[in-house]
Amino acid sequence: MDIVIKNGVWVGHLLSGYSLPMEVPPQGNGKSSGEIGGMWKHSIKVSYEATKAAFPGGEVIAHLDQKSFKGWQKNAITSYLHEQNIKIGKPNDFI
């Protein structure tokens, strides 16, 4: 919420943990193996593209609320954002 109330910051989409369907991969030896399933990548991609279209020329930065996601979810989302060359911002990166 801190990001939303800052001046000069336009918010395109808020995606909560429950809105990103992520299927935990099967586990073996206490470690997850395989790719995390579900439609979460599609949800992120469509939201990013819609925000870029809505704010032509604007800088689109993703922000992950640390309390909203479990560690494995945050890691998967962060990796995907890096793969897509989508910048991830911390609260102080926003005006």
C-alpha cells in the first residue's frame, strides 16, 4: 500500500498471491523439483503488457510485497521477471 499512496506513481495492476495460481512442484529429498505450474506467468505477462500499453513511454516497474508471497513463490516470480527483463523495484525506488 505504501507504493500506491506515493505522489507521482501510477499503479497499473495489483496482483495478490491468491490471484496468481501457482502449483507447487513435486518434492523429492526435501527439495522442490521441476517447474512451478499454473497460470501465474500468464497473469504477470498480460498485466505487464496492459500496463505498458496504458502508460506509453512510462517506466513500468514490478514491486513484490514481501509479506504477500511465500518464499518459493517470491523466488519463482523474481526469476520470471528477470527472464522477461522486467525491472523489480524496492519501495524506495518509487518517487
